[in-house]
Amino acid sequence: MAWIAEVPIVPVALIGPHESRLRIDPASGPIVFAAPGRRPDPVPYKLTFLPPVNVRSAVSTLNDQQSLSAFCEQVRQSIQTSLDADSAGRPLIPVAKRLQRLYGQPQREMALQSC
């Protein structure tokens, strides 16, 4: 849509949801660690707007799937870099990552298995 409309994409990173309600994503479906009826734990949320990016500068035509995939990965990496920097010092982030490593399945592997 951004390519067609000739508008920039503004990547956004949100930190906090994995701390308020710990969740892992195995292949069988998400598991949320929360007691029934329990509200999410109060944690500070942080919303970071990253610099706008122009999809047309990286993708010449909509039929260029390789360039489009590379562009999407670049945007995803910029969001992940922001999340990693913003999560430094937040105590529950390492817990969520450890749970995901132990019991979950990385999203990339899930996507590859569905192909």
C-alpha cells in the first residue's frame, strides 16, 4: 500500500506487552502465563517511532518479490534493534526470552515450516 500511495512507512516499536503478560509462541499456539481472571501486571510501556523509510527507494516494482522481502526484513531488523536497546535493564525481558527459547518456536522457523 505504501508503494502504491507513494508514502513513507514509519516503523514503530512497542515494549511492555511481554512483561505485562508473559507469553511464549510454540507451534501448537500461544501460551500466556496468567491466572484466569488476573489482570496484566502493571509495567511501563514505551512506544518508539523510528525514522520513516521509503519503500520505493528499495523496491523498483511490486513484482520484485526479492527486493520487497529484503526491504521488509530491513524494517523488521530496525524494529528489533530498537526493542533490544529499549529492553536493556528491564528485568522481565530476559525471562520472556528464556521462556521463548525453552518452550517456544522462533517466528522465522514457524514461517518456514508453513511453506
